[in-house]
Amino acid sequence: MKKEVQKKNSTKKSSILRFFPFTKGLRKNFLLAMLTVVISAAANYMTPQVIRVTVDSVINNEPFSLPDFVLGWLNSLGGREFLRQHILVCAAAALLFAVIAGLSDFASRTNLAAGCEGTVERIRSRLFGHIQRLPYAWHNSHQTGDIIQRCTQDVELIRRFVNEQLMTVIRTVLAIAISLTLMFLMNVQLSLLVLAFIPVVLGYSLIFFVIVGKKFDQADQTEGQLTALVQENLTGVRVVRAFGRERFEIDRFNKKNQEFADLWSHLGKILGVDWGLGELFAGLQALVVMVVGVFFVENGSITEGEFLAFTAYNSMLAWPVAQLGRVLSELSKTSISATRLFDILDAQEEQDCPAPQTPPLDGDLVFDHVSFSYGEGSGVLEDVSFTIKAGSTFGILGSTGSGKSTLMVLLDRLYELPEGQGTISIGGVDIRKIKLEHLRRGIGMVLQEPFLFSKTFRESIADGSSRQDLETVRRYARMAVIDDAIEGFAQGYDTPIGERGVTISGGQKQRVAIARMLMQDTPIKIFDDSLSAVDMETDQKIRQSIKENVHGTTILIAHRITTLMNADQILVLDRGRVAQLGTHQELVAQDGIYKRIYEMQKS
């Protein structure tokens, strides 16, 4: 456990730098942004020098303190007298530096925006693509709302830091370096007073960096839980309404919302103290420079022009130094967000075995001594063996929790069957050696609670198929006995069915999902209790239509004997074990689970 914590902390420290590969091809934008920031800073810092020279050497009679090439050019124009007669030249020089600073700042922000948005776009794309390839078990162990929060809010924090704070860091470093250099050149004693404030500001800023990081981590996790709660509530809105749980859900949301608000309120107080101290020390620094500087002017240690330039540099230095606390706070929050993003990006994607095969999937399907458990508890499946002949219809019956769906989950490799726990093969090839994409494209599956995207009937049925024409869509809709129901809607096949199919009944949703799966024309078709929401007459029509029009291996999982009775073979599961296996006639002739259920449903 300790090693895991150390590893996590190590990742936290390095995670921001780990975004560097995402900047490939965009680094010239960041380089140009940094270069123009330097030009902008240098131009800004020349303006106080223009003021110093104007006051000391143009208005007063102090010797010019300028580079030789500038001094030579100035003497060729007439020197001090020329500037006194043309004082606008000094103003023009200040304006020139202001224009250079403005244009450089514009170029800096433009290049930074291009580099930042391009980098963040890549991060989002990489996250989404990576999540698509993560194992089903990973998705089951993470809340959807938390994943959404990481992919939106945490990515946005990264974007804001790069777009807003990165240049602030560079400007701060430049401000400290350039200002202190120029200030020391003008007066060492006064500069040492200014320098004394910087370690103090850095010290308390680092303390707040640690505190803010911990508090933001808590707030970020709570926000993820809040997002997950909202997502869960909206997904289950029918259940909430059906059981009158509105007040319970509102109270649950309000409790979590209050917890989230309290965390951010407390974080806001901490940041308020941090920023307030920054403002306080900036004010104290300006006050000390003002008081001591006036004293130095009076005793001749510094000229009036130098004092004006010095106070200008101090003002230009005080604000970035005061900003250090804010920058470090943002850096702390960004570090936490980066860690949460790399928690996803570091998760292991589904992997094919070396040299995966793509054999035909129309052979016999064999489960050979298969045992499986989802966790450390008792096994869901124990030593299950049976064979499904190619092109046959195979039925599976069993009580809830007996392992029926787990068989299909393993067949589709949503969970990997561990080595030494048996084998599952198609046409004699172990499915662990079959390319994942090839395997899943060859297995069509309809679940008891199918998921429908927010599309029209036509788009939903054609989803995943290369054929999109209406006549083909209608042909498969008729097989699923849903064509008449769709035509009954005002817009027919162009009717939107709503998010997750909430605008249609459970039976209609199942039949649309059946039509969608049949249209994919896969060699293996699985109906996982997917006729449970339709009446027995419709159930019989669908099975008859499939029998007459569909080829390949069909697996029916159901609780109704009538759904399974015409299957070529029927498997009965009991607590993860094979209890019975045979035809309908053979099973009803035996004493056992199948006969008992048949007698109950017949009466």
C-alpha cells in the first residue's frame, strides 16, 4: 500500500511534464510565444529607462548613461540641446517601445492560443480513444460521472493553466531577472531591500501550494461524485418517477451539493488568505521603496530620474511576485487534474495476443471446463462444459445469478477467461487467440436492457451496418416484428426515439435492438433474455421469423420455456454448474429444474 502511495505521489510530481509529447508539431507556437514574451518584457522595461534619461539628462544636467551607438547617434543630432528642443522625441521613443511591447504581446497570445488549443484537442481525442479501448471491467469499476468530469473539467483546468498561467510564469521569471538586474545597476542598497521580500513570498506560496493541492483533490473528487449522481439520476429518471423517489433524490443531491460547496468555500478562504498576503507584501514592498527611496534622493545616493525608474521597476516586479501564490495555487490544482487524467491514460488497454488469428466464426462453439469468478468471492461458473453445433439454435435456462449472461460475456471477451480456467473455442480455435475486433464483429448480441442511441428508428436499426437504405432497414424491422409499430408514428422511420430510447416502450426498444443486431448479419447471434418485455404472441412471431430468415448459430437465453422449447439443445444452469442438457422433449421427461419450471409455467 505504501509503495502505491509513493508511486502515486511520484506520478503527481511528473504528470504535468508528461503532457509534453502532446505538443509535437505545435512546439514552434510555444517557442514563438515565449520568444515574443521576452521581446514584450524587454520593451516594457525600456520605458522607465526613457523616463530616467529624460528626467536626469534632458530636463536636468546629468551625463547621458546610454550605449555608445545610441550616444553617437544622439550627438550627431545635436545631443542634449536637440532633445530639449524636440522633447517629443523622448515621447516617441517611449511610444515605440509600447508599440513593440503590444505587438509582441499580441503575437505571444496568438501563438500560445494556437499551441494550447491544439494540445488540448489532442488530449481530449487521446482520452476518448483510450477510454473506448479500455476493458469492460475497467468501465464497471469507474463511475460514468467521474469519467465525464475528468474528461471535461480536468482537461479544462489543464487548458486554462497552459493558456493563462504558463506565460505568467515566464513573465514572472523575466520580471524578477530583468527588474532586479536594472535595479541593482541603479542602487544596490535599495535593491537588497526589495530582494528581501522575495524569499518571504516564495516561502508562504510554497506552503499554500501544498495546502491547496490537498483541498483541491478533495473538491475534485467530490465534484466527480456529484456529476456521477446527476448522471445516474437522469439515466434512471423512470425509476425515480415510478417509485416516487423525487424527494429522496433531491435530498441526496442537496447533501452532496452542500458538501461540494463547503469544500470550495473553504478552498476559497485559503486562496483568499494566500492572495491577500500577496497584496499585503506587495504594498509593504512599495511603501519601503517609497520611504527609503525619498531618503536616498535627498542625500544624493540616487538621482530623481533613477528613483522614478526604480519605483516603476518595483511596481512591475511587485505584481508578478505577488502573483506567485496564485500561480502556485493554479499549478497545484493543475497537477491534481493531470494526475487524474493520467490515471485514465495509464490504464491498460485491451490487448490481442501475439499474432492474433481471424478464422471463420461459423464453426462449433465449445465451452470446455470453464470456471470463472468476478472477484475474490465464490465462482460464478464452475467446470461448465457444453458444445453448440454450428448453425444450430441453442437455449440457456437458469435462475437469476446462475451464470447465463456470464457465459456470453466471456464468449464476447468482455472479460478475459484466465489461463487454467478452461477454454472457449470457435471452430477449434481458442477465442483468446482470435483478434478481438474480428471476434466481436462476428458476434451479435441483444441484451435484456438494450442501449439505443439518440437517433431515428432508421439510424438506430442501421447502426453498425454498411447498408443504410430504407428497404433493407424495413426488411429487418419486419423480422423483429417492429415495422408496423414504427409506421404508426407520425414520422415513421424518421421518428427520433430519444436518448436511450426513453420515448418508446420496453418491448419496442427490445425489438429495435433485435432488428439492429439482425441487420449486422453476424455468424453468431445471442438473445440474452431480450424477449422478456414482449408478449408471448410477439415472442413466437419473432422466433418464427428468425428461424425462417436468419442463418448461423443462435443462442437464446430466457426464463420462458416457450422461448426455448424449439431450440436444438437446451442447457440448464444451476448456481454456475451444468444441471441438465438436452432437447425440450428429453428435459421434460426428466425430473429436474427444467420440468419443474415447465410445469409451473404451463399451469
